[in-house]
Amino acid sequence: MKKVNLLSVLVLAFLFVSVSASATGVRTQFKSFEIEEVDNLYMGKSVKALWTVSYSSEEEPVTVVKRKTLEGVEYVVHSKHFQVSYAATSEGFGAKETRKAWSDVPKRISRAVISQEEMERQRIITPNKVDDETALGLIASYLPDLINDGYTHLLN
């Protein structure tokens, strides 16, 4: 009888954890994404290209702006609630905070949405040089991990 009760408790706990994880927006829904290039826009000298990344057809996509810098290239990810940059430099490719001049979202709001621990882990995703296609794939794959658990709904 004790084994049946223990087994029942374990099954109920597993179901509860599964339902809770689903309700909080665990990252399994971010495995598929769509990247589209935005054409025919004049965005200034430092802006080289623009893309949108969508994780869900029901929500607004995030925008990725490619900017040329002295250090290399930065891909600035823009959303209504956060901004983050992914830089391709001589050190490699990885996440960093967006320059103040390129940011529309207050830093304190962006820092609440973005995990600072994950930002540090993603500082260098790869030491290799990346082209636009590889960079966008890495951004779309790694971006959901940067978002704190309570804010994952901003991507889907």
C-alpha cells in the first residue's frame, strides 16, 4: 500500500511540474523560428541590414539590425520590452548589452527581462567568424535562453 501511495505522489508531482512548466513558458516552444529579411529600407550609414525573427505567428517578431562598428559587426535585437546585442568581433561571436545610443528601452526594464547570468554565459558563443546566416541562426537559437522565465511570453 505504501508503494502505491508513493507512486501516486510521484506521478502527481510529475504532472504538476509538467503543467507548471508549460504555464510559465518553458523553452521547448522556441525550437522553431522564422527569419525574414526586410528589404528596401534606408536606415542610415551604420545600418547594413534588417531582419525579423518570429517564434510564433500570433505575436510580434523581434527585429535584428546589423550595424557596422569599429570592432566588427553588431546585430542589435529590438523588442518593445528589451534590447540586446550580439557582436561579431576578433574575440568571436556573443551577447553583450546594447549601446545606449541604439537603445529605445530603458536599461532597468531591459535588465529585468534579460538574465544577466545567461548574458555572461553567452558572452562568447563561438570563437569563429560568422556570416549573417550563421549569426541569425545563433541569435534565434540562443535568444530565448537570455529571457528570464517570467518574460518568455514576450517571444511567443
